[in-house]
Amino acid sequence: MVQVHLTRHLFAFFPQLEGRALEVEASDVAGVVRALEALAPGIGFYVCDERGRLRPHVNVFIGNSMVRDRRQLSDALAPGDTVSILQALSGG
């Protein structure tokens, strides 16, 4: 199982995930997105574009390392890994 952490902002759009321990079975980052989509329909499209690539405003970390493959989300995961999905905020 892989532990998933989301930024608080995402709970405003996907309240069904708030307060839950998010642990999913996945061997890569794409699998995490698919598992989250099963729990909260629409989150996959929020995180990824129509081609399945990470959106520019979204960053994903495995532990303390940012994912390298933003196109196919093929970065491998091991049981016990922590995946953090963060929305980058900007302003002026």
C-alpha cells in the first residue's frame, strides 16, 4: 500500500476524501491517480490533462523527490512509499 497526502485545497473540490487515511494499491504514480479517481470521480482530470499528463499547476512528490515523468506518470512506487499531490499556488 502507498500512502497519499493531498493539499488541503483539494478537499474543497473532493470533500469525500477529507478526514480519510488515503492508502491505495499502486505500483506507479499513474496507479495512484487511477485509485484516487475510483474514490473521488473527477480528481484524475483535476490532476491530469486530457492526455494523462500532470497539469502545470500540480506537483507530485514521492517522499521528498518530485516525480520525473510528468507525461506518463511511470515513476515506480514501493509498498510504504508516501505520495504527496500538491497544487502550486501563484499570484501577483
